Amino acid sequence: MNSLACNEITFSYSRRTPDVFKSQSFQFGQGIHLLTGYSGCGKTTLIKLFAGYLKPQTGTIETPSGHLPASYEYQRREMGFLFQQFNLLPLATVR
């Protein structure tokens, strides 16, 4: 499989808040993809789910290599981010 996909995911930040995703499926093939939408529509949540920082309540996330999104191997070698703002990390160095 050469795509990053989620199958029938459901996610909510708490029991008292509405679902951000409810039984949603997405698939992204190779290449550059842009997520657009209004504030609060779930763009950042979807990225955090794909990166393994959040776990869906139901459904699965599939990576091109088959690694779990929360695995070190996937996060270290396959997932990358470009920040929207100038985002230097004060405690991190180039080395």
C-alpha cells in the first residue's frame, strides 16, 4: 500500500464534546497534500491522528509501511511536518 489512510475513524476529545470525526474514511496517496477548511473543522486533529499523537476511539489508521502511527520507526522515518508559523524549538539544536 502506498497511501496513508484512515478507515471508519471516530474521535472526540472528551465524552462531553461532539465528535470531531464519526466513522470517517480518508486516503492520501504519494505526494504533497494540503488540508483546508474553516477553524475547528478537524484539520489539526486529523494530522495528529496520522502522526500517532492521538488515537481514534474506533477505526484504524494505515501507514504506507504498515507501521503503527505511534511507533518510533514511523514517526522518525516517515512522518514530517511543516509548521504554519516560524516555529523554532528553543531547547533543540541542529545537532
